[in-house]
Amino acid sequence: MTMRREFRAMGTDVLLVLHPIVDDDRAHAALDGAHEEITRIERLASRFGPSSELSLLNAAGEAEVSTDLLR
């Protein structure tokens, strides 16, 4: 059985597809984790969100940023 998760992030459509080889609970947890990580990265690096670290950096021209954005 193929599992799918669709949502919007960073100004585009995101589609996560999983062909689970483990039980459904672990597969759902994997999809949840991937969705959460994409959302977390969007909060840091989206050029569309005015409060993201990237938007604040662009507006100010300089800023202390998280390790994730720096990488």
C-alpha cells in the first residue's frame, strides 16, 4: 500500500510518497516526521514568510542566524 501526504510549503506543492515496509504506525510516524521537518525548514528559510530567518536577514542585510540556515 502506498501512503501519500500532500501540503503546501515554501510556495509550492509538496507530495510525500511512502511505500512502507514496516507497520502502518511507523509509516505514519515517518510521514509526520518528514512533514514536520519541511515545516521547520520553511520557518527558517522561506523567502515567502516575512518572519523567517532568511526574510529577516534579507531585510536587515546582516543578522545572527541559526546553524541550519548558515549551512
